[in-house]
Amino acid sequence: MCGRYSLFAPPADVEERFDATFDFDFEPRYNAAPSQELPVITTEAPDTIGRMEWGLVPSWADDRSDFEFINARAETVAEKRSFADAYERRRCLVPADGFYEWTELGGGSGKQPYRVTVGDGDVFAMAGLYERWTPPQTQTGLGDFSGGPDGDLSSDPAPVETFTIVTTEPNEVVADLHHRMAVVLSPEEEQTWLSGDPDEVAALMDPYPADRMRAYPVSTAVNNPANDAAELVREIEIGS
């Protein structure tokens, strides 16, 4: 799975890499976590780097807390009701320069986090899906609404835009850490992911080549999503 990642490259470098422009003031993220608003590039606006909440809520959900999927399995994404429509119509790129996985330490002493990178720490795109969910309208209390004493519906709530990261079988680098990994796209595959038909994009969800990836241990401080600083991405010696 992919439950944390980083993107701290300079904004100008990210914009050049994706030939797209941020529509918000981007700040480096060393420990991007679910429920946060994070950069995405969508099918609808491929020249813009916007932001959405990590944790997909299907458009038909009554209560968002019942869903908020941070990952979607490549093997079933086309069939599952929660993802099928987004897979067909609303795919996105999730920019990153690394992601984290955890492996069990011996003797029941907890888990050791590792950071996984591509190339020499290059910026890359993970395959994502996105949705727009509108919270249910709520009725105002008696006398609260100026339109009449019996109350009425409040103003239309703003849609919430959310995304999920697609995962697949791990390559040899990630297999020692976890049984799933994010679908990492090559630059040549990114446009197809955004605009190709479902049959075309199905071929893109294989594990990224292991010889282009590296994993190294990092501080357990990354375990806490409240921590978000440069020291989280530094390589450590196990046991330090």
C-alpha cells in the first residue's frame, strides 16, 4: 500500500517536470498523510497542479466517514463500485519524490520505516483517481432561516474533492517491505493515464522496474503524521 509519501522538490522543478502550473502556494511535504490536501494533476486540467484531500469519497456516499479510501487495488479498480466510474472518467497524477513503507523488526520491537525513491530522488507520478462528493444538505432550525418560521434547507454545501492512489504487486525492492506498492508511472505513461481509455491504462499498472528504485531506512519520527521536516527523509543506520 501507500500510506505516506513526500514531495519537497522546488515548485519550479515540479512545474517543469509536469509542464503544469500550481494554482495554490505549494509548501514542501516530507510526510504527506491521508486527509491532507495534496497536489494532483487531473484529467480535466492537465496543465494545472491543484490540490485535493487524500482519501477518496465516492460521489454517491451518504457519509464520507464510511469511505475515505487512501488506496485502490489495480486488480479490481475497474469493477468495484467505489472506483469504477473514477477509473473510467477521473484519473489523476499524484506528484511525489518518494514514498514510505514499513517492515517488521525482529522480536516484536515495532516497525522500521523505509523511504523508496526513483532514480536519484527524481520527481515522479503515482497513478490516482479522484471524485467530487457533495455533503448532504441539512435543514436549519426553526426560526433560523429568514425565509420562514418553519425552517428551510441551508445553502448548498461545497463539493469536497478527494483522491486515492492505485496500488499493485510490489517489485523486488518493495517486496521486502510490503506486499503492495503504489503504481508509479514513467513520464511516457502519464498522458495515457490521464486521457487513455480503460483498456490502454490497464497496461500501465504493473510494478515499476526495481532497478530504477532504491529503498533506505529513515527515522521512526515519520510514523507520526504531525512530524513534517527535512530530517524525516535522511538515511539512518538501523538501530540509531
